[in-house]
Amino acid sequence: MERGRKTLSNVIHSQVQLHAGYGGVVPELAARDHLERLPHLVDMALERAGVEARDIGLIAATRGPGLAGCLLVGTGVAEGLATAWSVPLTGVNHLWGHIYAAMLSTPDLEPPILGLVVSGAHSDLVRMPSHGHFEVIGRTRDDAAGEAFDKAARMLGLGYPGGPVMDRLARQGDPRRQSLPRPSLPGLEYSFSGLKTALLYRLRDIGEPGEQARADLAAAFEHSVVESLLEKLDQALDQAPCNEVVVAGGVAANTLLRRRAAEVVGNRARLTMPPLELCTDNAAMIAAAGFFGGVHPTTVDPSLGWGA
Ligand code: KG4
Ligand code: ZN
């Protein structure tokens, strides 16, 4: 990454195959695979970028939130490289990383930004008044949007990872034929556990759903999640208008969310949703956040050389 905006290389190793047989992420396997792959991935990233270790001025690594074992491996490798190469180290908040992904696809994007970060573990509405400053103004009380998609997919027998499969199946369905409730809490909070239960009960009533019924249920579930996410974004934008809106994180890859977010934001603001490969977890967004100060607030430990 050059000055936080220009990606020289962005190497991704997917663990989808590794976890698919278990129907979800197995933390221990994930951490072990990180340990095996990371050194090789660093070499690949340097080679593809056409740079050498001595060209590196800053190392950024995710400090959280995330799976403890994976974070430990990532920060351990980062500490080792920083010591070996004598470069400073910065610990990035993973969620702010998702917002910075938008700046890679829209180079003139600058704060203030109103953001919706929707991932496997978070559904957060955030305000970013300036680089490195973030305020969470709304979040989920229970499941995150991605988690809801993953669990719904499992209930429908669709396998892992659930989000992309639900997305594909929903395109064949009609959300009105099996409509599900749209969760709506007061204020800017989300909740998806009731919707999940509604799907569970519907499936129990149906018994063994046929192909069309499963597609309709996927479409109905997706519709409820997307409209719920956007209802609060709409509300937040009304409450405090902002010229730049970012919708990012793994769930921002969702086809319906991409289409409806553009309609909901309309001409009130410029909407940036990163391209699909920058929505799901990637290293480029962490590098960008590290450069601009998307530092993890609670875990920076100066004694380890963190917090450059
Ligand atoms: O940000 P991310 O890659 O990892 C985390 O930080 O959690 O997000 C992963 C989540 C998963 O729950 C996955 O099912 C969901 O994003 N996801 C999608 C789609 N692609 C990924 N959800 C809905 N539609 C998609 N197309
Ligand atoms: Zn993520």
C-alpha cells in the first residue's frame, strides 16, 4: 500500500474450503491455518508489489475485534516482521478497516462519513468525523447481519458460507410469497434473532420445503435483513445529514443491499460500497486504516512497540 490509498498488492487466502465441511468457522483450525500461511502470504505480497522489506515504512495488523487465536497469530507475525525490519507497527480496528476499504475504491473519499459496517460479527452504524475518529451510533442487540445470513442458510440446508449462497438463491425467489417480519427496534439498534426464530417456525410449519419455497424463504429473509439495515441508515442520515455514506463489510457484497442502499440514500449523499473483493476481509483495508489512524482503541500496547 502506498500512502494509504494506492494498493500495490492485496493477497487473499480463503479458508472457505477448510471450514466448509464443518458448516462454520472452526477457530482452532483458522488460527493454525493463519500460522502456516501468513509467512508465505507476506512473501507473495512483497513480490507482487515489486517491493522489498527495506521499502516498508509501517506495518499494520488487526488487533481486534476478531477470533482470539487468529489475532494472536497475526499480531505475532507483525511483531516479528517489525523487529526484523526495524519498522513501526500499528494495531488496527478491524471494523474501521472495512470503512477504509471504501477509500481504496473511491480515492477522493474523505471524512466526515456516515458508515454502515455489516460483517459476520457486526452490524454497526458509525460516524467518522475525521481520520482515526469513530463513533458507533447504532449496533445490533444480538446477531449480526452476516451471522443471521449464515444461520438462516444452515436452517435452509444451504451449507457454508451462508451469505453468498443465500444471495444466489434469493435471486430465484419472490420475497412476497413467504414474507417474514421485518425487525424494527426503536432508535438505531438492530436485532435479527426474532427474524431467525420466525424462519425456524416457518420451516417447522412447512416441513420439507421444495426448491421454490427455499428460494422464496431466502428472498424473504434477505429482504427483511436488508430493509431493516437500511431503515436505520435512512434514519441516521435524516438525523444528521452527511455528504458521504459508506456501506462496507462482508454483507455489503449482497446484491439486494447494494441495489437498495443506492435507492435509499438517493441524492442525499454520495454512496460508496467497495467492490466485492474489498467488502469481505482483506489486507489492503487494514493497511489503509493503519496509515490513516484507524487504530484499535483499547489494545495498543506501547511496550510491544505498537501504536506508531
Ligand atoms: O467482513 P467479513 O468478510 O468477515 C467478518 O469480519 O466477519 O464478513 C463475512 C460475512 C459472512 O457472514 C458472510 O456470510 C457475509 O459476510 N456475506 C454475505 C455475502 N457475502 C458475504 N452476506 C450476504 N450476501 C452476500 N453476498
Ligand atoms: Zn470483516
